[in-house]
Amino acid sequence: METRHLAYSENVISAFRFQFCPMCKAPLKRGLILDEIARIHCGECGWIQLVSDCVCVISVVRHNGGIVVLNHPDDLGAGLPGGIVEYGESPEEAAIREVREETGLETKIVRNLGWSFIGYKDFPGPTVYILFEMEAVGGTLREGDEGPVRVYSENEVPSIPPEHHGSWTAWNRYKEHR
């Protein structure tokens, strides 16, 4: 018996390259359903694979006359607070939550610095970054899950590598708009 596999484009991470329905285990197929997009679906039970791009937030946080920077462990370089927008959460809520989780600071949004997009072949997949400038209004600066946190004067912020696309873009947008 010949087995056919659905072909996925390279920008779909392997964890989402289903061949069989996760509900009824029937072989999946590709076809136009719901709209004009060819979607993977099950002809037996009607399950549809709806994988969304990842939406993240990155924030340039001003605190005590400087900028809050994460110094990632394992020599990953400097970055800014941020993370994934959870289901049911607005980007603004996510930005405030991520800064609190990663730095201990309570913040308010000063302005939106725009957005950026990057396509990854690995987790979390294609990503839209929503960028914010924020100001600390309370809390106590502390190390979070992402590693040591420090406040640098704007002129002394360590280099953020371009591989940290969201942080790199947010920092450069902030510098362009001050």
C-alpha cells in the first residue's frame, strides 16, 4: 500500500505538519474551505488546522533615567522585555504583564513604536512584533526568568544583536523617535 504525505511549505514548523487528524486519526487532505486559503482538514470529522502566526510584544522601558535591559544568560546577548501575547489578551495587556514578569516593574504605555515581522522556521514560527515605549510607575526592579536585569543610561545600552529581532527593532525605533 502506498502512503502519501501532505506537503508543507518550509515555513511551517515541524510540530504543525500533521499527516493524520488529531481528533479521529483519519488521513488529512488539503483543500479550499472557509475562504480562499487551501487548508489542511479532515474529510471524516471536519477538523480544520488553523495555525496562526505568533504575536509578540517588545518594550523599551524607561526607569530612573535609563533603559531597562535584560542580560540573557548563556551569552545570548542583551535584549528588552517582551514575550508572546496570550489568547484573549490585548497586546497592551501582554506588554505590561511581560515587563512585570521579567523585571518586577509596573509600567504604563507611553506610545506604540509600530510593529515588525519576521519569518522563522523554528519556534515560535512567523512572528509579528508589536513594539512599545513604556515608563515604570512602580514595582521593584528584580531579575526574572530571562536573566539579570539592569538599567543603563541611554548612551550606555549594550549592543542588542540583530538576531534578537524584536528587541533590536524596538530599540532602533525608540532611538529614531526620541
